[in-house]
Amino acid sequence: MQNVSGFWSKIYRRQKSVIGEVLNLYRHNNHVNAIDKLQLNLDLPIATKQ
């Protein structure tokens, strides 16, 4: 079983990649695909609605 810090490290790396892709899409006025990308990654903390 993976340790807790390893788990969060993996989440952080994946989330950082998704954020970069979403911001890039958003900057290019591709808002629909940016939202789609977030919806495909709802298991990440950044992608959930507050």
C-alpha cells in the first residue's frame, strides 16, 4: 500500500498537469474543452465545485 505522502504527491502532480492544460485551453478561448477536461478529472480537488 502506498504511503499517505506518496498518495498526495501523485495527486498533486496529476492535478498540476490538468491545471496547465485547462488554463492553456481557457487562454485560447476553448472554454468548452476546458470545462470538459475538468469534468473528466472530477476526482481531483481542483475540479470540484465549492
